[in-house]
Amino acid sequence: MLLFGWLGGILNSFHVLPQMMKIHKTKSVDDLSINSIYIKIIASVLYTIHGFVIWDLPLFVMTLLILAQYLTIFLQYKWYHNPDKCNADTAESDTSTTTQSSTETDDLA
């Protein structure tokens, strides 16, 4: 019944593709939790080792594929993450304010 292993592994490997494509398209990882990626990488490594040790080919191949996908997302995170990006708390106003000089206010009075 290796068919179920292959089918499950193939379907499981597709769940990461939309995230990879969204990161590539938007060039943004602002909403991505890097801690979840660390956990998924560690889990994938452990599952891959387990698949190799018991020589379950579908488990080994598919978790190796998923590991490659999570490593790709990790590399995208490192490439696109900008810790110095402006946010509302630290950003300076991009509009300059002008005040009238005393001579301008005298002329108006």
C-alpha cells in the first residue's frame, strides 16, 4: 500500500507552494513567522531521517522535498527580510511643514 504514502506525500508537498509563490511575487515576508519555519525545518529533518532509517521510500522522498521547500522559504526570508524597514513608530513624516515668518504675518495684518 505504498500508493497511499506517495499520494499523501505529494498532496502534503503542495501546501507549501502557495506560500513560496506569494513571497516571490510580493517580495515580502512581513507576515511570516520565522519561528514556525524553524520548527517545520526541524520536523522535516527528523521525518526525513526516520524515513531513511526505516527505508520508507515515500516518506523519505516526500519529506526531503518538503524540507527543500521550507529551506527555500527560509532563504526567501533571509533575502527579503528587512529589519530596518520603516514602521509607524519610527518613521519620519514625509511631508514638510512650513511656518509663516513674522514678516509674512505682518504683511497680512
